[in-house]
Amino acid sequence: MPRFFRSIFKPFSMPSAEMVALTEYEQAKRELLASQSAREYAQAMVNYNTDRVNRLYTYLNRIAGEKK
């Protein structure tokens, strides 16, 4: 088969197992990075809300102490 025809049919050929594995590997790395970013964001939100609860608890206890 002439080179011209091979280049036309190449996009329709079955990819090799190595190419499929490489594609999956690259996708897994992207998903890992996205998951790590989501974890960092979630941890930052936990820290923020923990600090907020502590700040409000301290404030309310101080106000309650002043009213006595």
C-alpha cells in the first residue's frame, strides 16, 4: 500500500497497547493533580472554618462573661 494511503487510514487504525497505556497514564497524572488541588482546597476550607468557629466561640464566651 502506498505511503499516501497509509497516512489516510492511520487515524482509523487500532492504537497499540503501548499507546493506550501511555494515554491512560497521562490521564491518570492529570486526574491526580486535580485531586491533589481539590484536597488542598478542602483542607484550607477546614482550617478556615475551624479558626472561625474558635474565634466565634471565644467571642461569645467573652460576651457572656461580661454580662454576668
